[in-house]
Amino acid sequence: MLTGLARSNAFVGLNARMDHVLEEQGFNLVAALFGAPEGDKAHLPDAGYALIVHRLVLDFIARRLPGPGSEVLAQELRFLGDPAVGDGITVSGTVTARPSDDTATLGIEVACQRGRLAEGTATLRLPAHPVSFRPEGRPDIVLHRHRHLEHLMARSAEAPALIAAVAWPCDRDSLLGALQAMGHGALRPILVGPRAAIEAVAAATDASLDGAELVEAEDPHSAAVSAVRLCREGRAEALMKGSLHTDELMAAVVAREGGLRGLRRISHVFAMDVPTYPKPLFVTDAAINIAPDLATKADIIQNAVDMLRALGAERPKVAILSAVETVNLKIPGTLDAAVLCKMADRGQITNAVLDGPLAFDNAISRAAAVTKKISSPVAGEADILLAPNLEAGNMLAKQLSYLAGADSAGIVLGARVPIILTSRADSVTSRLASVAIAQLLATARRRGSGA
């Protein structure tokens, strides 16, 4: 509980100080307000730095001296230096005058380890009686930025363009997704479908097909088979879903004759960019395997681990999710989790750190794990979340997207080539990020080090 001064207690000479560490989010918020690039200190205007210092002074007045209930009548600051991310800031203030019974003047100084950043005065109206408030009631500000997917796309920009067979791109979204990726230099699409229909969609959207190869196919089934054949023959490095149903595409992929089956079960991974999580979060399997058994879960984990290694993570941390964090004979998923962890101990799942069962809160929150006395190298730091079944995985991914403001990319693993699954609901960022992941996987495979 914070309690402010009443006017009768604000005597001349009263002083206080407050310490603060400047975090990146504050600079990113100012960058968003002023339209500057996120985190780019060089592009913040002088008014942006002034806003950061003003916020510190107002916070000091509202919380420390005089505290809750005071009203700022006038403020004059002289700025002497620019703040920076990581600065340890001290705001100090002293009551220098009482112009009237209900007002006070503060002398204020803002300093960091590099010296003074600002100094000045503030004139305040004080409440007649002390005012209190609970500090935990203050709202948080969450910036919905998607830097993790952007970093992936920046890395993929250094890789060669991906040659992808696009099966049945016969509506606006599926065709523009491929053409946008081509425009960014990430994709060299082979469009598989009826030439007349594809050209009509391109004309209706004022999109150019220059640079894209067209392969004729009369129906979605034929397009899926032809696109898979292009991948088998090595003419394409990846397969991309157009406007046909996922089942039609995957039927051609898993066909025993002419398909793209690999050595492991095929599985899907969502790469989630959650604004409140400090790194990319990968959710699997949310689209392919409905009720995976133990052997399938082992393949799902290994597929995701190999993908993250191709993306640069040396030993990804895998949280095997359940409703609880202890083995319970009545919850089969907890038994699978225990066995999967032992399989990793015995080298049956490689190049990863596994733990489970873990409830979702323990998997992504170190504080939750500490509260429940869970000692784990994965808890609170998970890279990969293994869902117990498709329903749970799908709901989890969509909740992160629609409630937590996450953006996502989707990829299917375990086949001979990466498979890019896109949805009409996907944003441009999601589409480009999905292509970027496939691009990085294809590059790793060319080097013999990928999934």
C-alpha cells in the first residue's frame, strides 16, 4: 500500500529518492509512439528521450514524494543527457518551498551512473488528507511486437531463394502468399494448377506472375500428386499448400507409392511469436497426429528438435505438457511423459533436454515452477511444447494467437521436404515466416545438417 503526504506534513527540506532500471520495453514503447524503428536508439527523436525522463519524474511524484493524491500544476525540467537501456536511474526530490497552504514546490534531479540527465522543479497541489492505493493495481503495457519471426525472416534473407511446388494456388490468399514470398526474394514458386484459373486470380488482384513457373493440373488431386512428384524428382525443395484441402495434399504426401514419406512419422509444428515470452515458442503437434501414441510422440519431438537445431538452437528444451506436473496413473499422458524423458536419457531421443509432465504454467513460467517447488532445466524456459493430442495442441496455439496476440508460422516435418501449410486467416507475416522456416531447413539439408 502506498500512502501520500497530506498538505500539513509536506515541510520544506523533506526529501526522498527512487531508483529504477531502464528496460528495453520502455524505449520500444516510445519508439512506437514516435514511429521510430523498434529498439533503434539512434532514431528516437529528442522528444522521445524527454518523454522517458518525464515519465520517471511523474512516477516519482505519484509514488514517492509527495505520493498518491498530489496534482502537478507546473513542471520545468532542463535535460542534460540521454537515457539508455540498462541505465540505473535515481530520481531525487526535495520540498524547497510552500507557496500556499495547499501547494508545494519540489526541486528534482534525475541521474544515472554516467551523470545527471535532468534537473528542474515541479509545483504541486497537495491533498487535505493522505491518499492510498495498491501498487499492484497499476496496469501493465504489453507491446505486441513479433521480433522472433522477424529475426527468422532476416536470417532467411541470407539464404538462397526456396524452390517450392505450390499445389492448387487458385484463390487470392494462396496465390498472393506465394507471390509475396517471391517478391521478398524468399521463394521461387512452381504453381501447380489450371493455368487459366491462376492467371485469372492474378489479373483480378493486379499481381504479376513474372518469375513463377506454371505446371498444368486439372483438379486439386492432380495438383497435389504433381506437386509431390516435383519434390520427389528434386525439381522442388519444398511443398506449399494452396487452396486445396489439407487432407487432399497430405494424402499425396503420405501415399506409399510416389509420396514423400521419410523415416519418421510426419508431424506439424507451430512457431509462435508470443509478445510476453522472451523467445520463440514451438507448439507440436496441432494439425496432423490426432491421438499420438508413445512412439509417435517420440518422432514428433525429434522432428521438432531437429528443426530447431537447423534454426540454430543447439539443445532445445522440450516441455511435455499435461494437466499436472506429477505422474498420475489415471492420466495416460503423464506416463508417456515419464517414458519420453527416460528415452532421452538413453539416447532414443537426441540433442534435446526433456522434462515432463509439466503443466502449461510450469513450462513457460519460472515463477510458477518455483511456487510449486519444481526443480527443472526446462520449467520456465521451454522452447518446444509437446501437446498430449491434436485437440490440446490446436486449442493452445489458437489461444496464444487470439488471446495473447501471438503471430505464428506453420511447417510440416518428417517428410522428404519441408511442407508449408498456410491458412486463409494467416497474416502476411505468418506466410512469410512459414516460408522462411522452410528456406532455412532446406539450406541446412543442403549442408547435410538439418531436419
